[in-house]
Amino acid sequence: MNESVNNPVAIEIQIYGQTFKLRAPAHEHDRIRKAAKIVDDTMREVKSAQTTIDSCRLAIQSAFLIALDLLTLKDDIHAEAGLTEEVKRRVDNLTKKIEEFLSSQ
């Protein structure tokens, strides 16, 4: 990639009422904003379900929920990839059987 594309550029994000100043390549800014929104939304969701909670505990619970979602998605991807491999194996097996049958005719 072009060096200027990877040069860090300042970006500000808001999470749970706090501003964070970061530096990242410009092409990553949209992803960073989306990640910040996920964290902010999760923290607000956890907070709405609790009567009292300090911000550190809130952040840890939110991080846990986000990590759990990530692991679930990874497991789903691996399961889907395994299923895809199984389907491919079956198709290859059936193709081989059809070819053997046709060559014996």
C-alpha cells in the first residue's frame, strides 16, 4: 500500500460520554467509529439492566459481552467452513462415483 494511506491521522471517538483521541490510518476511521459505537451501545445496554454499577465494572462487563459475541461469530464461521468442506467432500465423492459409473458403461 501507499505509505500515505497508512499514515496515522487523528480521530476522536465518544464512548459512554468520554472523548478519546486516537491516531489511525484514515481508511480505518469508519471501522474505529463503528467499534466505538458497539462499545458505547453495549455499555449503555449493560447500565440499563443494572441499578448501580461503577464505570470500571461496566466496562469489564461490556468487554466480556463483546468478546463473547466475537467468539460466537468465530465459532459460527468455523462451523460453516467445516460444513462447506463436508459438502465439498460429498460432491467430490458423488462426482467420482458418477464418473466411475459412466466409464464402466
